[in-house]
Amino acid sequence: MLPRNSSRRAFTLVELLVVIAIIGILIALLLPAVQAAREAARRSQCTNNLKQYGVALHNYIDTHKVFPISSDWGPNDTQLGWQPRILPFSEARQIWDQLNFVNANAANGGNGMEVDLDFIQIGQNNARARKFGAPFQRCPSDTTVTVWWESAGDGIFLPSYGGSLGSQIAPSANGACQPWNTFAQINDINLQHGNTYDPVQISGIFGRLIHNMPTKPAHVTDGLSNTIMVGEYLALCHDHSGGAGWNYNGSGNAHLHTLVPMNDMTTCYQPGVVSPSGQTAAAADPLASNPACYDWANWNYSWGFRSKHPAGCNFLMADGSCRFLGQNINHILYQRLGGKADGKSLGDWNIGSGTN
């Protein structure tokens, strides 16, 4: 009997390269699927965040019979935006319970509405409340910075969601950068940017000055399920980040409209400006429709709803339901969804939009 040959033939270099190439191809095929699955999970979490907003807002409405206001209605008549006002009705009540208003008026001379939010503290440790936020106020797809550091120890929490002005006129500082005003439902130069105390003169649900006559569900004559209440935005593309979600004049309060098409990144392009994340813009975002109007003060652009999701944004409707609207939604339809009382037909607008 002949002895068995124990030697084994090794892989050749060509065979190894073929195997490596096959593995690379498989990874390349799987990677988009993995990324899509991760984004689907992030979008689902984002939707859940908006549902928490919806629960808190409706709990507030059940208690006060009105939508939350933006200033002059709370401890010491502070300029609190609507976002902190719903904290007691959410899973983040502990933040509200820690707020220290005791020295707010004294710190600013007791000027009523002119009280500076900076003096509202968390507990007794002198930490400014505006540095804090609830987990549901940030979308996991929003990879921009969570806190804007204006100076050492002076942080401002940046939410991923804000209240809707609807289809309200919003002229830009640059008169050549306001192509969308013609779509405004309320096109009154005296009411630009929603500067009115009367909710009837606001296209959407929220207004930064609405407090003497709060918006009521009865004002939403187009139907709660047909009216945008809260939507996604990117604070670093907006010029009112100083108050963010805490202050009546903050970007997350009532400084968003449906005029500019969704996910237009024009004001996310700040050439030569170093962002809080340490990056300097070198080229226009591919979704910037008009890079020449990059300045944040071009409010016709900067106050738009936008997200890091591909092809659209999540919105909370006034009835508490959530919708994912595609960024290619008909522009006129988008205005009608922003308005609470325009009386215009929406048609079969549910086609092409997701609901949760």
C-alpha cells in the first residue's frame, strides 16, 4: 500500500485576489442596505420623538384649552417659548421641575416681559437652563452639534424640531433673495414673519408674539389632521439659534414656514464661516437652490423645514398624527398644509406621504 501524500496545495495569489474581490463586491452590495436600514431606524425614532411632542402638546391643550404660547405667560412673565412650556406634560418633566425663576426678574431689573432667559437657571447651581434639552427634542439623523457654544460655559441647546408659522410672508434682508413670498397665504407686509398678537393673522399654529389671544383648536378650521403643527429643521441653517427652543425669539419656537421648498439647503452654506462643529464651508450644499443667498438673514430661505433624511421631513400634524412628506411635494399643496384656515381643498394629498 502506497503512503498517502500529506502535502496540501496552497492557494495561488490569483485565487486569493479573486476571493478578496468577491468579498469586496459583497460588502459594496450590502453596505447600502445596511445604511438604509440604519436610516429607517433613525427615521422611526424621529417619528417617535414627534409623537412625544404630540402627546405633550395635547396634554397641554387639554389642561389650558389653547395651544402653548411663546411669551408672557408663566413664572415671572418670562420670555419662554412654547417648547419648555410643554415639558411638564412630557416625559421630561424633571427639567421643568428644576427650573429656578426666583432671581429672574431681579437679575434684569424686574422688567416683566423683558426678563432675559439667560437668568433662568437649573436648580441652584447657576447653570443656564437654555443649555439643556429633552432626548425627544433631537432627531438621531440630525448629526449637527447638539449645543451651540457661544462662549466658554455659555451653551444653547439646539432642538431638531420647531413650530410652524405656516404659509406666512417672510421677506429676506436681501431683497433679491425672496422668491417665495408670492406663495404666502397671509401676504401682509405689516405681519411679516408673523409679527402679530392675533392668531387669526397667523397662517400656521404658532407665532412668537401670540400670548394675549392664544391660538385655540377652534382656529384650525381646515382640520387638525390637515394642518402642520411641528416639523424638522436644522438649527445651524437658521439665524435665530440664540434662543433655539427656549426663547420666544428662538429658531425652534415659531420661526419656520412652508414658503421655501422642503430641504432647501441654501442657508446651510456659509462660505468662510467656521461652524460650531469646527468645519468651514468650502462649497455649496448640492441641495442649495440659490448659493448666492447663503446668508442666514435671508429668512425667505433660512426659515424652511429641512432634515438629514433623504428626500423629505417628518411632520407632526395638529391632531397628533405624524407624516413623512416628500421634499418634492406640490408647492401649493405644501402651503395649504401649512395654513390652518385657508379653506382650500387638499385633494388626495395622502398619495406619496407616509402616516404614523
